[in-house]
Amino acid sequence: MHDIPVTRAAARKPIPQDLKASFGDYFSDHMFQMEYTEGRGWHDPRIVPFGPLQLHPSSSVIQYAQAIFDGSKGYRREDGSIHLFRPQAHIARLNRSAGELCMPAVDPDLVLAAMRKLIDLDRDWVPAKRGNAIYVRQTMVGTEGYMVVRPSKTYTYLIFLCPVGSYYSEGAGPVRILVSETRVRAAKGAIGSAKAGANYAASLKVGREAAAAGFSQVLWLDSVQRRYLEEVGTMNIMVKIGGRILTPPLSDSILPGITRDSVLALMRDWGMEVAEAPIDIEDVVTASRAGTLEEMWGVGTAAVISPVGELAWRDEKIAINGGQTGPVAAKLFEHLTGLHAGTVPDSHGWSVAVD
């Protein structure tokens, strides 16, 4: 057993009752925190009232973007129990991200125990409505104050909670996507496979431009040839062409999505033809013209499954499945949300009870 002391908040905040499209607008009463010091390791794990951090002006997170995060979800079932979805995979991915940015790994058992204790303490914040969730954000930042470009010798690690609704204003409906060939999310040989803050900062400018033009997200192409699909917004991407389902293979410029991994396992369980292979944007356009582009959807923890109803490539607007959600995306969404709610069998053992 891990000893995680708790300092309770002096006053409880009001809990939102209608989340609608809220994502990250509210934070629960407490958070988990611990520190790392070189030569000592991680120390002082504790749960404290949610609140601001105090950072040195020259800390490595401020000066050199030494910051990573990960996000998973917990769900309340009809019987009132709360279950996390694949938390161990999210902790393992955080540790992989840490390795990419020369940051220290956390103890997976301690972190899982901390997640469960924190959610149990703030269990009233876990929404009951199907489709809503408690979002569990892990964060690690470099805190040492210095000016030489090198890894920090001290770090802070946090877990905090947000009750969330739909990630996109469209909910689970199809979204409009802009293909960018002028900017890229991450370069080959860089840190694109890590959930590093720097990767998300790189997406902000073109994301804002896409939103101003009426699009929900950006479809990123590879940084070398600007031809091959990589990710869509903050999600992995999948397409169905001529009955075959394709998704880009993992690389150092593509995040290894937990939802991606779950969806691939489910589709293979169902006997679908699935391949991890490069997808040329011109092949997508050609398939659309030939009538063989059947579906496209994004997969990620925040949105779960996000069907693509329209793709904008250069001067061409490509409607996919008549702008409607396709059958594979719909089946995946229903199955995953059923797993979250505990209404379909969890044959892979992905759910972890909080208590």
C-alpha cells in the first residue's frame, strides 16, 4: 500500500450540473502532487486542495518547454460505481514521453493508487450522464531555475480532475477538417510521439486559422513530403477505402494513441480488414472521386470517435459518406461508450474500478 496523505479543501466548490460541450472549464476540489529531486528521486506524494503552483521565473518548463502530460477518463456507471478506462496504458505512455524529454519516470503503481484515491475523494465530481466523464490529467514540469540548456534536476508531477462533456461542439457528429500542407505538427526525428506541450503549441496557429474558416480541426501531413496523413487535430486518423480500413503506422512524429490501440484491437476482434500503412492524401482524393472513400474518423481520449464529414484539400471540398457518420465509426463509438458505461463485456480487461 502507498501512503498518500490528504489535506482536504477548506471549502467545496459548486459542481456543474450541465456540462454540454464543456471540456476543461471546471476543476475538482483536490489534486495529487509530488516532487522529484536529482539524487533523491520522487518524494512527498500527497493530495492537496486544487490550486496554483509557484515556479521559478527561469524554470525549465518556462524557458525550455520541458513539460509533458497525459489524459485518461473515468466513468460513472448506472450502479454508481466509477471505473477508469485503461489507466495503466496512459501512465506507461507518460513515462515514454518523459524519456523523450529527459524527465524522470514515475512509479506506475503509485500513480494508479493516487488516481484512484483522488477520484474517490472527489467522486461527487464524476458525472452520471452517459457520454460525460471525469477527465484525469497527469502533468509533469521541470522546475529548476537556471539558464543553461540542459534537463532540469527537479520536477513537479500532478494529477487533477475535470468533469467533461463533448470535446467538439458537434458532439459525436461529423466534423469539417482542413488539410494543411503549409505547416506540420511534428518533424521526423523530433518529439512528435511524446505528449509534450511543445507539440501542441506548434498546432495553435493553424488551428486558429482553420477555426476562423469554419473548420473543427486540421489534418496534418508528414513533414518531409507533405503527402502522407499523420494525425487530425489532437487525434489519430483512420480511413475506410474500398472496404479496407487504414491508419498511419506509428512513428516518431505520431502519438501512440490509447484509443487508437483500443479501436484496432476491437476491429480485429470483429474480423474487419485493418492495416497500419502510409496513406497518401492524393489516394484519398482519388478514392473520393471514384466513390470508394467510405469513411474517415479521428480517435482519441477526449473525443473518443470523431467522424469526418468533410475534408478540405486545396480548392476541393470532399464530402465523406454524404457528410454523415459511417457505420464503422458509429459501431466503434457505441461499443467504446458501452465499455465505459459497463453495458458491454470488457473482454480485454481495460476497465479499472476506483473502489
